[in-house]
Amino acid sequence: MSGTFVGMPAFPKAAHEAVHDQTLRGNLRHATHTIRAKREKAVSEVSDWAALREAGKRIKDHTLRHLDRYLVQLEESVTAAGGTVHWAADADEANRIVADLVKATGEPEVVKVKSMATQEIGLNEALEAEGIRAYETDLAELIVQLGKDRPSHILVPAIHRNRGEIRDIFRGEMGEWGRPAPEGLTDTPAELAEAARLHLREKFLRAKVGVSGANFMIAETGTLVVVESEGNGRMCLTLPETLISVVGIEKILPTWRDLEVFLQTLPRSSTAERMNPYTTMWTGTTDGDGPENFHLVLLDNGRTDSLADEVGRQALRCIRCSACLNVCPVYERAGGHAYGSVYPGPIGAILSPQLRGVGSEIDASLPYASSLCGACYEVCPVAIDIPEVLVHLRERVVEGGAVTERGNKVVLKPAKGHAAERAAMRAARWAFSRPGALRAGQRLASRTRRLHPRSLPGPGKAWSGSRDLPTVPKEPFRDWWQRTNGGKDGAK
């Protein structure tokens, strides 16, 4: 992944600062609660939601198991339809490919559809370094770009902004990027949307190159699919002469029929709609209809390394609906910027450390950015067991061990700062494997319960600072079981 967030502190420090921003917390609370309630209503309308969820999980798992075959089939299908396929092993290679393609057209600017993959690789910054200006056309992405900001949500990148802040950004920055904001612009949604529409329209009409991602790719036909709610995507995908799509290799589906499942689950889980207002599909090029040149850049950037992890690979099922963010108590209070990645929230806490590794302070801290309440798993439309992967990655951080990096097996060293945790876990393992020692320890703990502190000292202070220590019972369960004859004597 790109270095866009290099210099970010570890999650605990970033979150500590964020929770003291009352405006941010108010914006997040209002937005996430609103989206959550609407999603719950939309999902309840579908009688076979559980079956659709299971079908999506199985389709994704099957595709990941046979990813090599389906990627080759996709390349053949796209090429047969008149497109050109490029393979990018990492962010640098993907940026170089896109920059060279744009420079070959002689154009100094591109219009962009909202795309997590291009944010992941830092494409806008890479193009700027080559003298090419990229214009975001999604309303929320436009707000982020004009505000010289970073996205903080997968679906609503400017969720941390309120209407007054957006009005001020439009007034102050639009003129530097093109058509200025209208005089006397207020913070009413209709006026803000109209200002963005007027600002972007001139860019749509003059653009010769469009850049997009894709929600899905169909191996069977070579079709790419983008779902959106504003119509800006349709403009970027149809008006330019050249279209360049940068898509992660995990976005592939085997057949056209498989798409039917996700066109039901994605809209309801993301925007709480029965279907997206704009669903654009294109297959290669067609004379007189749409772009004359189509290039597909297939992005790896750590995905095959994630695929090698039998537990962690389920993160690659993600369809970027953002439902997990909207129910996460940690995200609601800390916001997206604290995660130091374009993938915030629960899915970011398991995806970023796999794509980037756990070598940096921020990535080593992300698996701990969770209460493990399980709400994210309950709403995930492809049943990613995020708590399971979080615990798995915590083990990787603390214990180290064998992982795959750039296709090679390497052995990670345990992260610094977890020596006390490792010692505690090893002591627990020793005790649990010796029944006599465990029984003696339990009896000692029960007899000294009145002397126990309410909080832990030393390294354990951070843990007990936000939760109560469990109260030790008067006698161990085993002793109670023996004394009451398995509870049959009725004694308490």
C-alpha cells in the first residue's frame, strides 16, 4: 500500500486525540446511527438475507481458491472484447503504468470515479508528481480533495465533516480547482450539491481520460461493474476517450450469474437502498459507444500474501460496503483517520496489516483497535469473521512467526512492547497444561480474594484502566462440583 499515511502515530495515540474532538464525535455519531438504522430496515425487507449472505461467502471463497484460473480467464475475456490488461505487483508499478498510459494520450488531467484501490496506491499523488492533475468527482471525495484532507470512511469519505465545514471548504477552495462556488453559498444540502454539480460539469465535458476502480469483475465475460449513487461515475465511465481502471485482483467473480447475489447485498449493506441508482457495466470497447481505449490494471499489492494466510484470507471477501464501520463502537468514537489507512474501521484493522505487514507501529497496533464485540461480523454481507482475524493478527504481532511477504516465506520477530503479554500467556499455557498446578492456583486465588487489587499494576494498568477486574469466586468450580456432587445436592 502507499505511504499516504506515513508518520501517523499508533492507533492508541491517534484515537486518544480523536475522542477529545467533540465536533468529530458528534458528526460520526449522527451519521453512523442514521446509516445503521436505514440499513437495518432495508435488510429486514429481504426474507432470504441469511441465504444471500451465505451464497456471497461461498462464491467469494470459491473464487479465492481458484483465483489463478479466473484471473487468466478474465484477461482473455477483456482482451477479446478490445481492452488491454496490465499486471501490477505493487503500488509503484501500478502508478507507473497509469502515469505512462495518461502521458501517452498527451492529456494533463484526468477525472476519477471514487476508488479505494487508487487511494490505496496513492495514485493522485503519483500523477501529480508526473505533472498530471487528477480531479475527484464523487461528492464526498471532492470535499476531501478540496479540503486537503484524508478520507475517513469507506462509503462516505467526508463523514467527519458537517454541512457548515463543507460550505466553508467550497467557498475557500473551489476557485483554485476550477469553477468557484456561487456567491452567498449556504450550507443547505441542495445548494451544496448544486455547487458541486456546476463545478464538476465543466470537467466532465472536457475530460479525455477517466480513471476508475470497479466493484466487481466478471471472468466469464470480461465485464466490469461500478455501482454508485450520484451519476458522476456514469459520466467518467462513458464520456472520456480513454478509460483506465485500477482494480484489486480479489474483486473478480466467476460468472455473470454470481453478480446477482451481490447486487442485492451490496446496496442494502452500504447505502441502505434496494438497488443503486446507477449501476454501470462495460465490456471492453465498442465503436461509437463509450471510451475508444480501455485499460485494466490488475493490482496485487499484498493480496496474494494475504491469500496465503488460511485465517486472514477471508478479509479478501470484502465488498467494501462499510457496514462494519457503522456498527463499530471503536470507529464511532475514534473516527477513520486514527487507523492510518484508507481502509478504516474493523475491516481496515484486519486488511491493512495484511497488505502492509505488521512491521510499522501503526500496523502492529491496528489488530488491537477493537473491543471484539462481534457486531462487525453480524452485519457483514459476506460473513467475514473479523474478530477471529483480529485475534489471529494479535498473535502474529505478539509471537511473530512464519508469514508470506512478496511471495516469499519469512519469519517475523515478535513486536517490541509485548514481553509482559508473552510472559503472561506462556505462564497461562504452563498452568492450563498441569491440572494440579491450576487447582492449587485457583484455591490460592479464592482464599486471598479480599486482598486482590481493583486494578492491575505495571503493564496491566492500561487494560484495567477501562474495565473492572473480574471478581474471584469464593471457591473454585471444581471444589464446588465435588462438594455438591455435581450440583445434585442442591447446595450453593
